[in-house]
Amino acid sequence: MAEATATPAQELEELVRFMATSLIGSGDEIEITSDQRGPVVQVNLNVPESEMGKVIGKEGRIARAMRTMVTISSSRHNLHARLEINR
């Protein structure tokens, strides 16, 4: 049985899910959505307010690193991605 090929937006969602669950410890509490419009992909990460500190990090360093990873990954598909972190 052949596997279905994931779209670039789905690959970015999985990358964000991996990073967020590694930080929080449970994937049940997070919600990730994406929207691709032409060469731009908007990825939204929703986490509980109690876990925001783990995802944002001191002075926003973790969030900045996550955004960098998403940008690098999207550039491999000739896309521009934005990561929005919400509670």
C-alpha cells in the first residue's frame, strides 16, 4: 500500500507539532492549523495559557528558534511560512 504524499503545509504542521510536544510533553493540549495561499503558509499553534512560558521561552528565544526552523523548512519548498503562537 503506497503512502500519500504530504503537502508542504502538512509537513510544516508536523514539524511544529513535534517541537511543541517536545516542549510541553503532551500533544493533547495543542492545536495546530495551517493555511496556504500561493507561496505563503500561515501556521497557527494554539497552546494552553499555562504552557505558554515553555513555548515562548526566556525573552522569546524558543519561539524565535521555532519560527526559524519553520522558515528554513518552508524555504526547501520555495515557500514563505509564518508561525503564530496563540493561547
